[in-house]
Amino acid sequence: MGPDDVFCMECGPGTALVPGSTTTSLHCPRCGARTARSDLPLFVVAGVSGAGKTTVLESLRPRLRDCELFDVDLILHVAGLGWETWRNTWLQLAGAIALNGRPTVLCGTFTPGQLAELPARRLVGPVHFCLLNAPHDVISDRLRSRPTWRGSTDEFIEAQRGFAAQLRAEITPVFDTATLDPAATAECVAKWINNLLAEYRSACC
């Protein structure tokens, strides 16, 4: 097992937890101890650099008061331990927050494939992605207006073009931040999240 695996606190890091007999637990295959998990959904607001994720976050907060919202760059220093460790840490945090009965919304440059096989994926329920998108010339102008320490070189900006195409091929719904201002974008994203939460709660009743 890897260093990021979800392990039994009794048996130690050598024993990874596995899904239990219900959707709300994991168990240790060695000692049988059970660990609670929540099947609350996790929401990811994805997009390339410059797509508007950080900008829309502040407009989302008052519209999603029953959720915990984060810019994933908040703990970007953890990526010094490896990108998978950083992503896995966010899933671990989302799982812990879900045990308190609150869904998590992450705004960041995650892709569905990057989260699907991580050890902590088993700690959260369904993961739903939406995408913030804008034409490449708009993204370029936004990135070039950033301070130089942000590293928006020509090479970095061009790389966002290919990454954006990948995200558009993998994620729906898509919200265009070139035609929608931050408030309107937040309304669309909040409606999408609230509709999915209503479906989840209806299915749980």
C-alpha cells in the first residue's frame, strides 16, 4: 500500500481499509474495526488557470451556505509531497467534513481521472464536476494581467489551451465565464449544486 492509503488506526499503516457491508462504512480486513464514511456528494468546480474559479468562489459562498467551499490552492504547499498526495488530502478533508453533514465544493484544476483512483476516493460519495470555461484569447488576457510571480509565461498560457480542450471533452455542464459575470456564473453553479443535493436528499428519504 502507498503512503496515502486510508489505513486502520488500530493495525497501522500496513493495513488499508476496504469498503464495508454498507455505503457508510469502511472496515479493516485484519481486525474488523469499522470506520464511518459519508455518502454525501462532493462537488468540483474545475477549469484551467484564468477560467474564473477563484473569482466565482466569493460569489458562491452566500449562495451555498449549507456547503463548505475551498480554493484548492489553499494547501498547494502539500503538493511538495507529490501531486497525488495533494489531491488525496483534499478528498480526506472532504470526507471528514461530510461526516459533519456538510458537502464540500472544491474550486480547482482537478480532472475526474485524477480523483477516481486515489485512496481517499472511498471516503466520499459521488463526485460531480462542472467546468468554468472561456475562449483562449480571454484566458490569455487574464493570465497576462497577473503579477509576474504567478509564472504566466507564453509556454504556460499555451499549455492551458490543450488542457482546456481536455476538460471540455470530459466535463459537463460547462459555464462560460466570458459571457457570464461572476454573479451570474455563481447563480448557475449554485443552481446545479442545489439541484443535485435535492436529488441526493430525495433518494435518502
